[in-house]
Amino acid sequence: MFSNQNVIKIVTSNFFIKLFSGVEVRGKFPISITFLLLFPLVNFSQTNFQQAEEFFKKEKFSQAKPIFKRHLKQNPKDKKTLEYLGDIAAHDQNWDDAIKYYKALVEEEDGNANFHYKYGGALGMKAVSVNKLRAATYLGDIKRELELAAKLDPNHIDTRWALIEYYLQLPGMLGGSESKATNYAKELQTISPVDGYLAMGHIAEYSERYKEAVEYYKKAVKVGGSPLTYNKLASLYEKNNQPQQALETISKSLKVHKDNNLNYQIGKLSAKYNIEPEYGIDCLGTYLANYSDNNAASKAWAYYYLAQINKNVGKKQLALTWIDKALNEKSNFEEAQNEKTRILAL
């Protein structure tokens, strides 16, 4: 077997044979043999790239990034590598780098809708991160990239969501338009009915037409039934000062999806609005009993809400027990320290 060092010597020596004697290297070493000699180097490069991809899949971006960057130096137009590096930059909220990589992607493949969507999205996030005067300079490019992505792919859901947000957030004098946002929501309706209902609900909620928004979110629950649809409806109820309806909506979601995080949400609503205290205590107990590192809220917060519920019903000693557990879990827990002061004042 040839070592990498031997391969380099052979290839280098044949380069000089060609240079000084005019002998064609391909004549002395057929392409198939040259490929075989180079195979250990190619295989080594592929193995490194595959390792970087594994790091990326596991969200170990700091380990994946330097490997991808080395690969890009050797293959400066490799679209897969450019996209990986753009995605890592976006994850790190390094919008300048994300813009650089995504721009290179659209230059390499102008007909790819997803590349234009990512480029437009990165430009949009950059605009959000700077002052209003500078942000205005990005608007034309954002609009161009997102609308081009929508045109290139009539079924690109994320692009239409981005355009809805673009037209909702912009002031009218800068091109904002609810009617244009609604047109993209209608396009979503034909691609994905649940996205269409969520989008129409979002537009109505943004414009403070809450009854209309509720009806759209209910339709999204009926058609899709995902945790997101229930959460959108529950959040709107809470926003509109209807905590009981919010709690009932999350309870229905819990029955369907059996997600432990929903137990926490029910306990939080119970504590925050002083409703159904026994149910809130039961749900928080279930949350703690089934707690894992994958859950959204820490144990400290669950203890905090158990303390709050017990405070609400006048059980001072139990409330103190739970708030102390919260502080033992997280000593610098400012909200818990303030809650303990309120409990002691009972």
C-alpha cells in the first residue's frame, strides 16, 4: 500500500518529468492509476468532511466549523460546505459571516429557492441588529431575495412566512402592507392548510382582531392539531386576558400529545392567574416526577410555581418549603428571592 508521503513524491516527480522533458504525465501514468495513487488523500479528505457533518448533526458547531473551513479552502465553491458554514454562522447570530456564505451560494446557484431564502433571512436579521437608518439600506435586498425564493419555489413554506413577517413589520411608508401579507397567507393556504390558518391568525392577532385570530387558530388546531397550533391558541387566550380558556386549551393538548412540558405550562398558568390550584399542583408534581434534561424549564422554576400556588391558597409553610427548594436549586434566583419576601409577609 502506498503511503500519503509516497503518493506526493510520485505525483511531484511526474510533474517535473512533464515540465523538463515534455513527456505527457498521462502517457506515463494513466488517469485510472493516478486516481488510485491519490485515493488515500481523497479518502482522508472525505472522512474529515463526514466527521464535520456528524458534528453538525449533533449541533457540535464549534467542532464542525474549523473542519468545514479547511475544506472550503481546498474547495472554495463547494455549495454544501458554504451552506453548512452559513448555517453555523446563523446559529451563532454572526450575520456578517452568514450573509457572506449565503451570498456565495446564490452566486453559485442562482436558481435555488432555499439559498435565496437563507440569504434574504440573514439580511433581515442583520437589519434587525443595526440602527433604523442602516436597516433601511437592507430592505430592497431582503425583499428581492425573499420574493425571488417564492417565485422559484411555489411551495416554499418558510419563504412565505418570512414575507408575511416582512410586510407586517415594515411601516407603510417603507412598503409594509397587510394586504400583501394576506396574499402570501392565502398562498400558504393552498400549500399547507394548517400554515394558512396559522398565518391568517397571526395577521389578525398582529392587527389586534382577536376574535378573528381565535377562529383561525381553532381551525389550525382542527386541521393540524400539532403542539404549535394549541400553543398559538392558548397564548392568544392568555394575551387577551382569558387564562381559563388558555389552561383548558393546554389541557387538551396534553391529552393528545402527552408532552411533559405541557404539565409545566398548566402549573405556570395556575400559579400566575390563581386558577385551579389543585390541578396546577398535580401537573407540576407530574412534571417533576418525569423531569429530564430535555424539558424546557428547570426544576427551580417548577418549585417556584408550586410555592406561588400554595401562597395563593394561604398555605404559608408549604409555600416556604417549595421556595426554599427553588433557592437551593438556584441560589441566585432573583424571582424566587422576591417571592420568598412576599410569602414571609403573609
